[in-house]
Amino acid sequence: MDKEIMIANVYNSSSANVWLASFAKFFTDNATDPWVTEMVRKGMADFFDLYVCHYENYKNLEVHFVGSIAHYFADILRQVAAEKEVKVGKIIRHPINSLAEYYMTKARNF
């Protein structure tokens, strides 16, 4: 794979998210490798900087996470969050389970 193929798959494909997600297995299979750990750490730090820390009151709120990357790399996620003074709430691997549970509880109480 070269740079041009990567750029084409990310910017010119209607299923870029699926293509990028295909790398998740590699990262989880190699989670203890220092290079992978640093890539995940940097990505999470960038995520917090871009999407969380620019809100004025971010230190007063809990931030919840959904998905396999957050689930499998929860330790790194919590470390980076602590460094950024972000409170981590729930980390949910499969949101559909929690969503179904929510609506089942709501239906029982109706």
C-alpha cells in the first residue's frame, strides 16, 4: 500500500469509514507493541484536543465513549483523559445493547 492508495481510500471512497475500521483488528492484535500504543495515545490526545477540550466547561462534564477502539484501549483512553483533565463516563463497546436495555426499561415503566 502506498500514500496514493491511502489518500484515495480515505478521501474518494463512499465507505472510507469501513476501510479505516479494517485497521482496528491490527491495532487490537498488536496492542502491546510500543508503536501501536503511541499511535493510539496520540490519536486519542488529538481527539480530546479537537473535540472535547475546546468547550469552556469540559472539565465539569463526563464524556462517554462508544465503540471497539474505546473499549479495547480503555486504559490508554483513561490515561489521556486524566492528562487532559477530562472525566470519563461510560465506555460502551456495543451501543445497541445499552439502547435496547434503555427502551426495555422504559417500556416496563410505561
